[in-house]
Amino acid sequence: MRCDKPRTFGVFYFNGLSGLGYSVLCLAIDSSGYIWAGADMNGVYRTAGRTVPVELSSFSTKVNGNNVLLTWVTASEINNLGFHIERQDTKNEEWKNIGFVNGSGASTELQSYSYVDENLSAGKYQYILKQID
């Protein structure tokens, strides 16, 4: 990763340590969709590595009557508190927070999650998972 015009984005956490005076100078997304951070560590520019806290393997929905079952699997997690679940009725553009599912914290094994959105009226819906660390 290379940044032509570095600028400070905020406090940088390196290997779980904080308060060491590091600043994130640039962020980049590679061709796989991973986010990378570059940091100034005592005047030396370093690439810190992948900063994505959760690697999502799958996300699916299944309709059962007036309920929608959301299921997803993560391949790895770093400092994952959990997931906010949001829903949008396609008749309007407002996203609504409908629930929260606890995460596994840190894991390098597959983790499975689910959430049931109950008692929906007929219509079309979209869902978003927002990971919270």
C-alpha cells in the first residue's frame, strides 16, 4: 500500500496497544475489499495491515410466513462486540434499527449467527448488518 498525500485520520491502535502516539496517515482498500492502514510511528511510515474486524463468509435470508430469518457466518473476528440489524421497507427510504446480536469477540473459527424479524406486513424489505467493535 502506498499513499501519495498522507493525512492524519485519528488515533492508531497497533497490535492491541494504544496511547503510543501513532497516527493513521492513510487508508486504502485493496482489490479484495480489505481496508489497510498506514501509520507514522516516531517519524517512520509503516503499513500496519488489514484493519477489517470481521470477515463475513455468508449472509442469507429465508421467509417463513410473516417472519424473515437472517443468517450469517463469519470466518474471523477481531474485537467484535456484535451486529446492529437494520431494515428498510422498499416503499420508503428510511432505515430502522430492529435488533442487535452479540458477536464472539475474537475468533479465527467460523461463527454462525441468526436473527428473526417477526410479524412483518406483506412487502419488500432490505437488510443491513452493521458490525460494532
